[in-house]
Amino acid sequence: MSWYDFMENPRTCPTCAWTGPGSETTMGDAFHDGSERHCPKCGHYFGYWVYPLISESLTDPRAPGEDCLFAEVVMERVAEIHAAEAIAKAARGGPPKQLLLRFS
């Protein structure tokens, strides 16, 4: 189940019977790749949910605008980094094979 599935689909707490979409659950501990989600009424632990991948944020129609914008900025930055690395590599000893294959 993806992040957007979790956030959109209804959850029912087995402890207190609260029902609502995952987006209404509360966040527990958060890490670089996801966060714990809890019942907003009693604190029951629903599990650890991994944040969406950049590709999911770009392709899933349920992704909010801020997720799409963030994903676009990340992709632009990744392209800039790869271009800078290719330029530096070319300056050190000629174009890498990837550039020859890609741009020839």
C-alpha cells in the first residue's frame, strides 16, 4: 500500500473504534523515509508508513500540489548535479561514454 493509499483510505481503530482516512491519523516518530501513524483519539499504533517516492509524487493524481512541486524541484536538482559531474569528468580526461552514447 502506498503513502497516498494510506492517506486516502479509511482506517478503523481496533482499540476505540475511531474511523477516518489515514490523513486524519496523527504522526508519531518521523524518520528520513517515513513516519509512524497513530489513532488521533486513543493513540493506537497503525504502523510505519514510507513517504512517497519522487516518481509516485510525479505520477499519482492524488499527490497534493506541494508533493508534485517538491518532486519537480528534486528532479531539476538531480539533473543539475549529473550535468556538473559529467562536465567535471570531461574536463579531467575527455567525455565519459555515457555522454558519447547519449549525445552522439
